[in-house]
Amino acid sequence: MPNSSANGLAPPRETQQDAVDDRPEPMDLSHHLSRATKARAASSIKQFYKYFAIPGIGQLAGGLPNNYYFPFDTLEAKVARPERWQPTPNKPVDPPSDGDDDKLDGVRRRMAGLGVGAKDSPLNQPEDTITVPHTARQSDPLKKIDLSTALQYGTAQGYPPLYYFIRQFTQQNMHPNCPYKGGPEVILTCGNTDGFSKVLQALTNEWSEEKDWIRDKEGLLVEEFCYMNAVQAGKPRGLNIVPVKIDDEGLVAEGKGGLRDVLESWDYKQGKRPQLMYTVTMGQNPTSGVLSLQRRRDIYAVCSEYDIIIVEDDPYWYLQYPTSTSTNTTTTSHQGNQSFNPEVDIMANGEPRPDDWKSSGFKFLDSLVPSFVSVDTDGRVIRLDTFSKTVAPGCRLGWITAQPALVERLLRITETSTQQPSGFVQSMIAELILGPDHDGLNDPKKTHAKGGKGGLPDGEGWKAEGWVRWLEGLRGNYERRMQHMCKILEKGKYQVKSGRRNSLVSSGADGSDDEEWSVVEKVKIYDFDWPVGGMFIWFRVQFENHPLYHSFAKSNELGRLSRALWIFWTTKPHLVLVSPGSIFSPTDEIRERDGWKYFRLCFAAINEEQLGPTSERLSEGVQAFWRIKDRRTIEKLLDDEEQSLEGRAGVAHMAQMIGPC
């Protein structure tokens, strides 16, 4: 851990694991640091903070406003109980067959019951009140949750009570099998975008074509289709954006276009071989893949060989869907196979859990495919976590997990930039999870009289058990949404054409006229895999089967055909807005070759009562688009795009729902 006295925090109590820790030390990776990051020193002002807690000291040193002049006396909020949502099974189970309408109707009924006006609406659920007092009579900064401390200048590592919870939860529950000594350290951020920005500052040097040699140009490895905010953060720094091939899991380690191939065949005329990789490994954005543990080992081996630092951005880590594993796995879909082997301890993706691994203490967490941190023997993984998908994006609160030496450098960057996340948010989250006068993650309930009130009916905090139960419930709701949308989309994959033709056989002996035979032709118009994780369906349109495909291919304008479908969806009666795959293409080459074939569908944001009808309109929209056989109709759609968007009610509202892609 970074020097706790420099951070103004007392170190958390030593655990038994710390006392007998015989794991190897993480590698020294300081050669990866940027020039500016190597030169950073600890904040001279913040070194005073450790003295502020000395009882009776007269504080004349810092430039802090008086805490009694804050206009907030308390913060209060109505909050959910951790068991608000119903979980789904942790193991892969056999999904309903394609014709099981009763099962689909059951999902529809459950989803309809969650509508805003329904009895089971999120607005009609049991709730409790949390209260953050102005001043808590508690001297220990690791237990003190109040506005006097939360709204004051604080340590860059994060608000002490919340930092302590996240650190313990990260080490003991999320990554109990981290292979290096002491386990990872954490630092709080203003969300993953902020976290990645600081990682780029720490590990890359800016490059300018006007001033620098091409040999000094650094690179960023990304997925073939990727979260474009990462690309947009790297490009202005002069980084080469280097795509790596992906499959249904995510990044590919070996083979043509895979990680090893990209590194082995690197052309140094483009600059330095990349030494930084950005990846979303759980519910990959936009393709929804989940990297298996074995794939992680394969990728990590290549990264260790070529000295690559892995930046693992995982906002969807708890959203792993066992039902999709069953649906997408051929062997489990076979009639002869009724279920997975109940004797084998498996994870959400159907992969066996290593027998010798430590438990997180929670069956739900043990069932999830683990992070790269669990195989990080060198200490070369920097993980980005966030409350954006578990609480709310507006929290702008997250944390970075990495080996202590790297976190210490990120701490120095934070001291002179954001300093720490919002005190309002940190105190509310801390009070919700920890409650007043906590001692740690799973305290027994006790009487308190310090003014605060946590997120349970008795005034206690959720603690780790409640937090994990909340995550289980969220997974359950998103998994049901995913099932609902996928079942609807499955029904529209094919366009069915029927007609009549004369029989090829002669008339019967009775002299009757030739019979007519019905002709049925099925043409696949789109396809997708059920998401194994995340919030998205990666929707592949089979444009090669469209009646006008050859016309647009001949003029090398297939991208226009794809854009016409995107516009067509936004017109009546369809009125659906999706994200085109081209915006997730990190290079022009990928955009022109493959990006136009795909669309990303998000099943998370839309209200439950609208999810089914919107999915049906999307599927029907593809069917209707396939009935267009005159190229002039397509061209008119494209030509009228500007005017139609301006005059179409509701499109602006739908655009807001896309959010940062």
C-alpha cells in the first residue's frame, strides 16, 4: 500500500492473510511510467492532513473553510432495500425451447409488472431512509461518516470510510485469488472515464507529429470493436490505435489478427510496439462477450512475454447470464442433455471453477468469471470499476485496482487534478453500505447514537452481504430483460416467402387437373448470440441476402444500405433508435469492412413495458426493409434524412437514451 501517513489515513488493521502472506512481490513496472508521472512528488499541502486528526491541535495550517458554514445540515434520501429485485440462478440452466410460449408469456408478465404504474413498479417497493448527519461523534476517520468531513477537502485516495470498504471488498470478495503479495491497492475515481484518463497520463507520453520522431510514437491495443471513449481519449495524445481480433468471447490471443500476431508482426515504421492494452472483458461493449478464465490465462501469457500492461474496464462484471451460456452452447441445447453436471462447480459461462481457489464468501461472486487480477502474477493489470451501473451514472464514482506502486503514482496525479470524488456522493454511498459507526464489512448489528442512519430498516448499513444481494437482484432483472428481448428477436430472424407452382408430377389416374404445390422459402435476415454478459445485443444484419445488396455492392456503397436501415427504423411505424456498429469501429478499415454489418441494441435503459413492443417493432422493421426492392426508395430515405429527423417527434428524446457509447 502507498505510505498511509502521506495519505492522511491510518492503515486498515492487518488481516491474518497479511501476516502469513508468502505470495511473490509484484514486478517493478516503473519503466512504463510517463516522463511527467515519474517526476511527480507528493502534494506538500496534503502531507499536513495527517496532523489534522491530532486531538486538541489548533489548525492554522490548511486553507479549509469552516465546516459549520456549509449550508447543509444533513443529507437524507429514500433508498431501496437490498432484496428489492429477484435474483436468477447462478449456474447455467436449460433455457425454454423456441416454441415455449408459456415461458415467454411468464417473462412478459413479470416485466409488465415492473412498469412505472404497476403494483410491482420500482416506485412502489419497500424503502428505507438514510441520513448523513452534519457532525458524527466519532474520532476514528475510518468510521466517521458525516458532512463535516465528507464536504471538506480530503485525501486523494478517497473518503476514508468508503475507501476502506472498497479496499476490503476488492481484496477479500472480488479478487481473493490475486497471486501477488499483499494483494491489490485501490484509489477512488470520478468514474471509469476519469480513471482511464489518469491511467493514460500515468503510462503514455504525448506525441506530436510536428515535434517528435516517429520512433517515439506509442500505441494502445484495443478490441476490433470497442468502447470508443477509450479510443477518443488515446488519439489526442498521439497514440497509435491498434485493433486486435475478437470472437464471441472477446480478445483473441493466438491466430491471425490475434494479440500475439499483432505484436510479432509489428511494423516499427509506425512507432513503438504498443505496451498498453485496453479491454472490456465482461459483457464486452459492444459485442457482449465474456472472456473465459482460460482465455484470460492465454492473453496474460502473451502480455507477460511482450511486457504489456492490461487496462481492464469492467462496469458490467456482475452482469453475467448463465441462461445465455445454455442457449449458445450446442451440447447443452441437445435434447439428450437435460442440464449441466450438478457435481461440477462451474461459473456463469459454463467453465469449471478451479478446485484450489479461495472462495469470495458469496456463492454469487464465486459463480462469476473472475477478473484478470486473479491471474496477475506480475502485477501488470490495472482494473477500472464504477458505481455507474450498480448505483447510477450520475454518481461519477468508481475506483482503480492495481499493484500498490502503480496506485501510488495515480494518487500523485489525483492530488493535482480531481483531488477526490464528490463528498456528497461518497458520504451517501458510505452511509448506505456501511451505516453509522461501522467496524468493517460484516459487523454484527449494534446500538448506535451518533446521528447517522444506514440503509436497512434498523438503521444499519447494507454491509457486504447486502451489497452483494443488491448486485444479485440487478443481475436478475437485467437477465430477464435480456431473455425477453432475445426471445422476441429469435422469432423474426427469417423472412418467410410462400407461393404456388404447378406440380411436377402428372395428373392422377382419375384425370384430375395438375395439383398445385405450396413453395416456402426461408431467408435469414439477421442473427445474434444471446449475450453472456453486459447490457447489449450485437445484432448482425444479413445484408448479403437483401434484394438490393448486389446493386449497392456493385457501386461500393454497402454502408449506405446499412445507414438506410438505421434511418428506416426511426420512421413510423417502427420508431426505434439503435447504435450503428460503425461507431464502435476503431479504424476506418474496420468501419468500411465490417462495421456497417452490425448494430448494438441496449436492453437496459428502456422501461419494462416498452421493451417488448420496441423489440417487436425493430424485428418488424427489418422484415419491412427486406420488402424494399426499388433502389430509389433507399436513396430517398437517405436524401430526406435531415428533414425527417427535424420533424420527427420523440427522436431527440430517444437520442438521449444512447448515452456515452
